[in-house]
Amino acid sequence: MTHILNIFDGDIVVGVVRYDPRTDTFSFSYDAGWLGRKQAYALAPAFPLHGEGDPTGPVGHIRRFIENLLPEGRALDIVVEAEHVTRNNIYGVIRAIGRETTGALCFLPEGETPEQDDEPLREIQDAELRQRIAERAEVPLAVWDGKVRLSIAGYQDKLAVHLSDGRMYLANARYASTHILKPEPTDPRMAGLVSNEHYCMRLAAALKLEVAKVDLWRLPTPVLVVERFDRQRATDGVRRIHVIDTCQALDLPVSFKYERNLGSGRDLRHIRDGVSFERLFSVVRHTPKKAMTRLALLRWALFQFLIGNADAHGKNVSFYCRPEGLALAPFYDLVSVVQFPGVEHELAMAYGDEFELGAVTPYDMADFAKRTGTPRSLLAREMRNMAKAAQAAAGPLAGAPVYRASEQADLRKLKDYVLNQATRLEEMLEPMLGVREEDL
């Protein structure tokens, strides 16, 4: 028996996913009506609307695409337990939580349509949210009224909500989620993550990177509130906007989000088939505004160096899918991971061949420039400009009144780290320019 899921963008059918459980294979085909629409876009570069490629065949493209939409780690455990499916049952998981995924797409069983979900808006009061956050070790934050509400990729505890006129609701088909709530982690090793991420996001904005808008709530425990850039308010509700992450843009499985996709064991550390800076920058070829996209990615890469975000991996950069091609989405998940000594600090993507942030040299930066196709003169200009901008903004932001005294103490350490990294960028600049091309 073949199982079918229709993919919708709003009330429009985009295509059909077919799953054969006997062979555990997926196939995909676009709907003829979608192909005839002027504003039709490809789901991802691996699924061209016309021309080369065969998106209808029983290949791995659609499996990888769907897998990248699913939660990971404990978040996935919550879904599979609540829905009584196994972790590797990708079809079962997307069927269960596919009504509102990251981006615009809605996955529904044959015969169902988005309009059939007439669930009323369910309001959440601050007291209830406060209690749910406190009890999430016993009752996962993703489960409300006996139903899993999580359809966001990633590991961290999150809740997607609809905010309107100062009130908060669980989302439904018409009123999609507008914001993502990220409370302080239960893991004591990550204490202070909310203020850390809030600071890093504000610093990125001060350095002129386009980032998702963030706010800091206190219930009284801190909660990071992230405005979704894949949602747009409309008079009759909220319009979903299709985005994909870099793994989807490169047609890679979620396990390839780190450059060392098999880990850093002695016999495996040389295998680097996952998302690297070189592979990330290769996505530029799918964008109409190539110079602008390349520059934005370069600044993103340098910003990870400035804040010490060792976990800047292939699912932390996303792109809008449009008829004319891909367009870079605002940046998100900017965290100074090096501030947490109990977690891994190996870089998700190497600068050149260096996976240790403190060991990056001018040679590694020159190697980074060559691998990403970046003129070294441009890299030098951006290293200088971003260092100067960080030196001006890091201090005042760390002392902002939005942070409590204990948070400001941690952020002063983070600010000092950023200033030190800015100095390193300035000191590497001239030696990087002096590296001979034949030595790379």
C-alpha cells in the first residue's frame, strides 16, 4: 500500500509525496496546477520545476528534505512518544506534525485540506506558561492539551505561539505561529543561554547583520522571544513563507550539518563531507543577488569568530525560496558557545583546516578566503570593519538595563571575549594578506 501526503502552500496544492512502506522509499511530484502558476517556486534546488532533474523518481531527495524539517534529540523523542511512531519513521512523524512546519509547507493526508482545521484559538495566560516552563521536566513544553505542538527543527526546548494585541495563543491553521519562545535550558551547563543569545543577536544587529527580531521576557525566569521571519501578518490571518536551511539547499541529510559529519575521532576526523564554509558559499550560485549574498555570508562567518559560536552549523543559515531563486533569510541562533565550558567547542565549520577557534591563524583565514572564493582584499576590509564595529558596540550592549546584575556579570565576560577576538582579527589582517597563493 502506498501512502500519500499532499503538500500545501496555504490552500494551494504544491505537490504530492508518496511513501511505500514495503521498500521504505519516498517519491515526489509537483502538482500540474502548481507548475502552471506564475509565482510557483521550487521546494529546493534538488526539486527543479522544469528542466534538468527528475523530482518524481523514488530517490532520496524528498526523504532528506522532510528529515530536515523534523525536530532532533529530546524534541523528536517527545513527538515519537506522543504519536506512537518510531524515530526512524520519517513518514509517520511528518504526517503527525506536518500541519505547520518551518516555512510555508503543510503536509496533509490524502483527502484533508488546511481549511478543515477549524480549531479555535487557544489562549495561553502568563501564569500557565510560567507553570509549564517550570514543569517541563515532567510534561514536555511541546505538549499542550494532550497534543504535540512542536514542528520546529532543532534540539532546544521551544514553543511556537501566535502573538496578537498583547495576547498569546497556540497557533492553528488560520492563525499560524508568529513567534518562537525559547526558555532557559534545564541543563545547568547552559545556564545564561537566554541572555547570551539575546546579547549576540542584538550585537549582530548593531554590526548591520540582518537578524531575526528578538525580545526578552521574564516570567520571572528569562524567555527569549524570536519573531518568525517565515511568517507574515495578513488581514485574514498569518501567511506562511517558504524557507529552507542550508542542508536542504545542498540536498544533504541532517547528519551532515557539521563539517566533520562522522565526528572527530582519530580515524574519522579527516572525513569532512558535511556543511563547510566552502559548501555554504556554494549556495550563492542559486541566488540572483550573488554579490550581496556572498558578502552577507562572509559577515556571518566573521561574526561567529567574534562571538565564539563554535556551533554555527549547516542548519543555522536559511534561504527564502522564490520563483527567481534563493534569497538569504535573516540570521538566527547566534550564541557564544565558548562561554559554556561544559559543552563541545570544536568548530562546526573549519576556518581553512582549523577546527579550534583559539588556534585560527592568518594562514587559516587566507585558506578560508580561497575555499569560499572570497578576494582576500574583501576579507581584509570586512575583518577591519567588523572589528571596529564590535569594539564600539560590545560594551554598551552588555551593560543595557534589560539585563539583570547576574546576567550583566556574564555578559561582561562575553564582551571581553568579543573585544579580544576583534583584536585578533585586526592582528591577523596584514599577515593574512601576506600569505603566498602558492602556499595555500
